[in-house]
Amino acid sequence: MSKTVPRDQRGSWLLASPWVLILALFWVYPFAYALVLSFADFDIFAGTWRWVGLANFAEVVSSSDFWTAVWHTIVFTVGTVPITTALAILLALALNRRLWGRALFRAGFFVPTLTATVVIALVFMQLYSQGGYLYRLADFIGLPVPERGFLLTESTALLAVMVMDIWVSIGYYALLFLAGLQTIPSELVEDAMMHGASAWQRFWAITWPYLRPTLLYAVVINLIKSFQIFTEIFVMTQGGPLGSTTTAVYHVYVAGFERFRLGYASAAAFLIFAMIAVFALVQFRLLSFGRGAEE
Amino acid sequence: MSQGEHRRRTRGDWIVTAALSVILIGMLFPLLWMVVGSVSPHYDAAWSNPLAKDAAWSNYSDLFRAMPFGHYLWNSAVVAVVVTIGNVLLCFPVGYALARRRFWGRGALHWSAVVVLMVPPYVLIVPMFALIRQLGWYDTLGAITIPALVHPLGVLLVKSAVSSVPIEIEEAARLDGAGPWRIVYQIVMPLCRPTLAVLAVQIFWLTWNSFLFPFILTSDKARTLPVALAMFRGYQGVDRPHLFAAATLATIPVLLVFLFFQRQIIAGLTAGAVKR
Amino acid sequence: MTTNPKLLLRTILRALLLAVPVLLAMTVGCGKKHEQIDSEGRRVIHFWQFWTDPRVKTVVVNAVEEFEKENPLYKVEITDLTWDNGYQKLVAAFAAGEVPDLVELGSDWIAEFADRGALLQLDQECEKMKDKYVGWPPAIWDSNCYALPWYVATRVFFQNDDLAALIMGHTRPHPITWARLLEYAKDSRLSRPKAWGFGVNAAEPHRLYKRFLPFLWAAGGDVLTEDQTACAMETEAGRQALQFIVNLSEGQYVEKQAALDDAFIQGKLLFHFSGDWLYEKLKSSGTSTKYSAFPMPYPAPGQGTQAGFAGGEYLAIPRKAAEPVAAINLARTLLSAKNIFNLCIATGAATPANMEVASNSYFFDDSVRDVFIYQLNEAHSPPAHPRWLEMEDVIEKGVEKALYEKARVEDVLHEMCEGINKILADYEKEKKK
């Protein structure tokens, strides 16, 4: 680090100060607290702490419930992220065309995301139940419907929540992709069309490079959110039936707030965080491969 | 995929329109359910005909009588607007610094944003609660506004957006003698208008629908809509009609915000802001 | 070495920025918590409760205002906890070292809080109230009383009179037995999906076990042994009870409680176990379904009891409360006959915690409420044990397996007892530490 910072590089900290301040004031302490908590046995009623070192982590790692929850979370993430992304891209491409009522479509597809998760969950609960409209629709199409409704049957509950999540998210990600698509200069497209490039060729040569940064961002964000799925489970299935929809964060919640084991919950949360970090890093590398150095 | 170019609508366009319409109806159905259910006169049933004679439109006025719903609406609105504007203004310099500048601690700041995003918030609520109490901010709008003024998501979004802006424009401005702040706000930010719009909508939505921290950090004075919605889940069963009515009311402002910003995106682009 | 003043300033600023969180952290631990004296010099009592439904909240607020009028030196600050997430806030506050003066706790939480030394012993107050109030078992832990009953509830069985007339030829089968119940519920004249014999609870935490336990108790069994040292379900009573629910639930309408209630209101279920809220819903829905209510069935003619399930909401005072004496006074006001009566009307409760109130004609002149009050006398509560919630989970998972996976009843009971005995053993081990 040189003593004299070049003129055009000065004031960087000042530029970054809003985040630095918020971070220092509101996030550092809670994080440190949570971190310390994960190494302790905290009795919330007596208000006493007991240092237990790695015991919490050991307990989390050896808990089959934890790994089952993690597995469910992975299934959920792997099941929703690619599908949501693919459908959202298609939707964005469709919405990018000059169609009649384009604004209406864009708003319409985005509305699910605007509605409170709790309410969506409740509505879907009714639709998924034995006799609910989605249930009847599935039956009508000829899909094998479980006797008790989708959310109350072990084999279909998680799937049902996943479908709901995809439904809610598509519009949101489509919007992100749309913004990316709209940065494509029209001359490029006109040029390509004049040269007789097919739609497929146009997509890969022109659209894809502009879509890529947004895609990267969208996938990583979706991944992080999916890994932390909680509210829907909390409202719709409470982790059941027979624990088939217990996800990682739900497991943390139950441990911390229903069993009062905040130390264990903290340790589990940090392990989950580590997993998210690894997943996200892998995705990041995969998708940014080939691009110029970003940082 | 071109804008501003007037070409005839192709047959492909009509097919796509038809397909989209069908999908749209499918997508909106659950919400229609919600709106229809909001005027149900029965305590728990959700199916009703809004045009029927006994449609309980009074469910909406009930909301305002039973609880200070207007107050909660106001709280949500104030918090969402302030946080959104705050993020739009404050995330830009940060994102710019992270994208363009080399300085000590840059990596750490970037990763801190990623970390904050990734840790399940449940373990943070206990110390957050203690912290807010200590600052004397419990049950104040400040408690849920100020810590949210710079959202890590915003920082990351701006950073990636700024990275894809060509550097020549900035160089030119710098040679003209523009200082960093001018560059950020007058040159880079306008170039990132779509991102700005996306950022605004995203932050607004996140804030409007945010539940956990507002729930833990407020009581009835600074309560926001999502927390108020939770109150409709009674001891036994859910008061669906009123909940759906409240949810419908809670969705409309966000929808309006979105519609408004949608126009901004189009306006910004067709004005040639991104022409190279 | 030339010191660049700008660099120095920058370094100082950076150091300050990093020091801020540290300083903040140090102060958080020792600062004062919530307000003890309000702006008008009155002492503040913090009351945390769950009744957020506006109709019911009004009753609570009125009772609180009554207290404030009689005690002008005090001001009560009510914190609302939602039924779904309320416990999160409770735990967050306790963990942050902040406790209310009076708190509402569910019946199954008291033993746990009491065992961890979080609650004040209220033996004297309980003694005073013993004769006038009901619902004491969940409030007692380790021979001491820790909470006062505020709202008690039980479940009875509802019958669709029209379907009953069709199937049984009459509508008053009292006393009904398990065998008869099975017979009627499986009658082929019930045309699915328009009508079902019985509504079975789907996997719903904190609800499913309430279906199994009453039958266990009615057959003379119990969850734990008298001294609470071992699981007592692997008995003939346990087997009978579990087998009965499995038989009863086969091929019946499975759903969550709220949906089952709806189905009953729409006249689709012949029999359904539910609480007083269903009665309120039936009345307010204006449904044309004709119904009656009956106490729980006997296992067999002349055998067993009509045991039902009892639970409720209680008022407790944390040990670290700042104003325990004032809290007790506030509790007394909330628990007065008048306020309990108002609470019952607002919540639609059919079983007041205060027995004097129960003698009001509002309760015993009503054919349905009357049944509830009778049932409450025959009802049992789950064992008051600090680890009850974990045991409840084991029981629910077991019942789920028996109902949905068609597992053998004996195997399920064995598994449940294994789980419960392990929990008990862990608990004993922890106590020794």
C-alpha cells in the first residue's frame, strides 16, 4: 500500500462509508454475538452462559434431523432454482417483444411477488387441499393425486411447496432479466437480422452475453433465498408431514425458539451459512467463467 | 428484440401473446382467489361471489375500525419509501467504490455484504433486539428504517451494474475535472437506469413485505402491515376474509409503485440513455 | 518519516469506525432495559399477551384500564404476541435479558419455564383461588404452583343431526361407545365425497396428539407413570386407544383442523371432535346444518371414562419481573368473574376458568355450552413436564405413522415409548449436571 494514494483513487472510504457505517453499527455486534453463542450453552431463563467449545457444532453435525433438513433444502434449491431461472428467461424473452398489452403482462406477472408470502401460502393451502381447485385440476389432467391433498402427504408436500415457490418467483426474475435484455443495443439485433442470423444464433451471439451478468446475479440471489426458505414452511406445513418439509432454517428455528437451544441454533445457522457460501461460490465460478476479471 | 423500431407484429407475436395470456390467468388465479375471498361474509370460507348481494365489502371498513389499519399502512409506506430512496442514493457510491476503486478493505467490504445476506436471520434477532433496546429505538420507525438504509443486496446489484458500464465515459469526465461524487451521481447513475429501477422495486418490495425484524423490533406504534397481517391468525383458525382484505390493501401500493417504475425504465431507455 | 496528515486522519477514522461496534457491544450488556417509570411518573407494568384479535383485545384493554383506574400509580404496557410467532418474540426478549412483569403462557409451556427457574412461585395466590377456578394441573410443577388459569378449553364431539337421523334413526345416542362410533362412522349410507363419517386430523403440530390422548385416558391409560419417570403407553389401554383411532380414521376425511371445521359447518361430517370455537363459527356462519354436541364416548358400555382434553392459557410472573406485586394485582383484575365472563363472550369460550361464572345461565342454559362444562370436569391435561413439547412431538410422529403409514400399533407404541424414555433419561442427566 503506497503512502500517497493517486488523486483519482482518494475518498474511496468516503464513498463506501454508508455501508461501512451500517455494517459497523448494526451488523457486527449481532454477528459476533451469534458467533460466540454458537460456542456456548445459553440458558435463556437463568441468563447464564457456559462455554462448550465445539460441542454445539458436534451435536449439529451428528444430528440426523439436521442433515435431513439440509437434504430437503438442497432438494428444494436444486428443484426450484434452475426451473425458475429457465422459465423466467423464457418469460423475459417473451415480454421483451413488442406485444399488445405488454405493460399489462409485465405488471400481471409481477403481482404474485408483490403479495405477502403469508397470504399466498394460505391461498395455496386451500387450493392444494383435498377438493381444492389445484387438486381438482391435477386430478382432471390425470396426475396421480394423493388421497389427502398435496400438503398432507409425505411424498408430495415438499413438491407442492416448490411449485408454489416457482410460481411466485418467476415474475420477479423475469423482471430482472428483462432489465438486462433491454440494455441490448438495437443495432446489433438489426445487423444480425440483416445478415440472416436465425433466432437461435441471435440468442447465443447477442442476447446471451447481455443476459449473463444478470443471470449470474439472479441465480446467486435465488440460491441464497432458496436455501433460507422458511415462511412458506412455517405457514403451510410446519415441517411436516412426518418432517418431510423441514428445511434447514426451519430446523434452526425450532431448535432456537421452540426448544430454547440458542447455542445449537446458532451453530446450525453458521453451518448452513457455510454451505450457502460454498454453493454460491461454485455457482459464481461456473457462471462467470469466461468473463473478464470482475474483481 | 428491438425497441423504438416499428415493425409489423408478426404471427409469432400473436401466438406468444395468446400463450402469455393463458399463463397470466393461471398465475393470477390465486390472487383472484384472495380478492374474491376478501368479501366473503363467512368467517372462514374463502369462496364467494363478489357481485353477490351479501358480499361483505364491510370487511374492508372493518379493518380500519378494528385496528389502526390506516396507521399501519402509513408506517409501512413511510418505511418502504425512506428505505428505498435511501438505498438508491446510498448504494450507488458504495457499489461504485467496490467496482471501480482499489482500496484497503475492499474485499472485506464486498464479502461482508455477501455474508450478511447469507446468514439465517433467526440467530441475529436476539442481539438485534438487545441492540435496538439499548439505543432506545424499540417500537420506533427508526429501528426498522435506519439499519435497512443500505441493503447488501443493493450494494451487490449496483456493483455488478457499475462494472458493466464502459469506463471511457468516466475517464472523459475525470479529465474534465469531475470529482468522484459528481461522477457517481451525475454520470454513472444515469447510465444504470434500468438497474436503478430494479433496485428500487426490489428494495421497496423487500421492505414492504419484511416481517421478522419489524415483528421483533416493534410493538403497536411502529407496526407495519406484514406484522398486522399476522394478527389475523387467531387462537383457532384464520380470519380469512379480513386477512385477505388486508392483504389486498397491502398489495395495491406496491403494484402502483411497480407500474410507475416500469414506465421509468422504458422512458429512460427510449431516451437513448444507453446508446453507445 | 513524514507523516501525511490526511493519512493520519484516515487511520483515526478507520480505528473509530471499528471501535464503534465494540463500544456498542459493551454497553448493550449493562444498559437499562425497558422503561420502569413512564413520562408521567407512573410505574410501568409490562404485560405480554397473545389475544390480538381486535374483539378479544378490547376485553383485555378494558380490564387493563379498570386496573389502572383502581391503581393510578401504575401504567400497564401491553405487548402483543401473535399466536404464530409470539413465542419468537418471547424467547428473544428473555434471551436479551428482558422480562415482562406478567406474561400469558400456554398450558404446555408452564412446566418448562418453571423448571428452568424462570417463573415466580405463586403458591399463596393459587391457594386463594383454588376453590373458585379450574384447570390447575398444568400450572403445578414439582409440587409448586406457577401460573393462574385465565382461559381453559376442552373438546367435545359434535354430531350432524341430519346425518345422524339418517344413519342411526335418532339423534341422541348418548351415551355413545367406541364400537358404536365406529359402526356409525363407517355406515355405507354415508356417500363420499358429500358426506363422511368422521373428520381426521392431518399432521398438524400441537393438534394431532389431542386426538389420541383423550382416548388413551378414557381407556384408563396415561402418558407417563405417576412419578413421571417412565412412559406408560405400552399397555392394553394404549393399544386399544391407538387401534381405535386407526380404525376410526380409515377411509375418512383427512384435513387440518380448520378445514375439518369448515367441512362440518357445511354438513359434510357426521362426527367431529372440536372445541368451542366451532360452536361460535356454526352460529355466525348461518349454516343450515343441524348439530348437537356430546361428551366424549366411553370405550365400552360401563367401562372407562369420558375423558377429554383440557388445555388453555395461563398468567404467570417471571422470577425477574420488576413489579411482581403489581403484576399479581393486575392478574387478579384480569381474572375477576366479570372480566373472565367478558373474555368468554368475546372468544366464544364455553368453559370459563372461573367456576362462579360457569353457573351463569349463558353457559348452562345453552345445550352446547352445557356439554362443554360437563366435559371439562372429565377432562385431563397432558403431564406437566418440562420436556413435554418434545414428548408431544414423539407422540405426534407416532400417531402420524400409525394413521398414514399403516404401521402396526404395537410397534408404534413401542417406538413412542422408546423416544419418551430417552427424553426422560436425558432430562434426568441434565438435572444432575
